[in-house]
Amino acid sequence: DSGVTQTPKHLITATGQRVTLRCSPRSGDLSVYWYQQSLDQGLQFLIQYYNGEERAKGNILERFSAQQFPDLHSELNLSSLELGDSALYFCASSEDPGTSGRGEQFFGPGTRLTVL
Amino acid sequence: AQTVTQSQPEMSVQEAETVTLSCTYDTSESDYYLFWYKQPPSRQMILVIRQEAYKQQNATENRFSVNFQKAAKSFSLKISDSQLGDAAMYFCAYRETSGSRLTFGEGTQLTVNP
């Protein structure tokens, strides 16, 4: 158990809908990262937040957005869902802002999103 | 942009034997981190081992060790005394020291035969 929690574990929804994925980082970690794992794209970095502020952005679609709250939990919002958005979405956390420390990121169990 | 390549989509090994998984990467940076993550059927991403580029000594964690060749931009993972529980997808990952994101390779599916 990495200490990172994600809810829900599974999510099934229809095209055009909007969903919210939730992540709680390890105790003491200020950085949260979101990754998408799909069959055709592999594991891709989406976005990072550090202590409530966006720190880095990757291949995140405009239909997707994220935020980190004062209690450090993060939410990833996916809207106007398409079949191709079906994937495993991981949240990871680290104790540093990504620019120092051991560089390790600890992953949650993931949320499996299925868009029908 | 940095890229990570794992040229072996699948590997197999007999229980108790040794197997080596390959990884190469492309970067113009001199300082960075390299990682191997394991993803078993549960889909959980588990950190196996890490290496800092400025350290010449290869990292080891129990039965897991790496062969880090900085000039060749190669970072292979050796698993000794393979166990059935080692069966998983293994991902090589890169992170700049000054950056935040992990860049992953395509993964190698390891099968351990009893």
C-alpha cells in the first residue's frame, strides 16, 4: 500500500458525460501528479499540482481539468467524454515539488474509466 | 523531448533463474533519475528501484539490480532468483532532476515459469 488513495476504483459512463476522479496523496506529500494509461498511448503524464498550484502540464486535453484543494487532495475532471478516454487513470504523489529530493513518485491504485 | 524505449515487449524466465530487462533513453541532460516500476495484474504501480545519474555505482535492492551505462544511455534491470510473484509488466521511467514528470517506456511483460 503506497498510502495514495483514489476513488472510485471503477467508473462506467456514456459518451458526452462528465466525471470526477478523486485522489488523496500520502501524508506529508505536497505534490500530486495525474497519469493516463491506455492501450494505444501507454503511460502518459497529464498534469502536476504542488501545494494547490499547477506546476507542470503534459498531454492533457482541453476537455480535462484538475485542481488541488487546501487539504491537498486533488480532483481530475473529464468532460464531453469520448470512447477513446477509456483508460486507467493514476494519481501519484511525492514529498518534493519535483525539483529536489529522491525523485520518487508513489502511485495510487488507479481509477478504471470505461466510456460506452 | 526525452524518450524511453523498451525493446522487449515480452520476456520469460524459469523460476529461480536470472533475467535482464532492457531500457534505453534519450536525453541531453546530464543529471536525472531513472526508475523501474512493476505493474502486477492488480494494476498497482510499484517502485522497484531507482538510480541517480550522477552516481556511478549501480543501484541494488535485494534480488533486483541495475546496469546503468550513462554514456550508452542504457538502464537494464536484472532480476535474480526469479519468483512467481515477479510476474508483471515492468516499466522503465525517466525524470529530469529539475523536472517533475515521469516519462515511461512501453513496458516489458515478464512471465515466470514454474
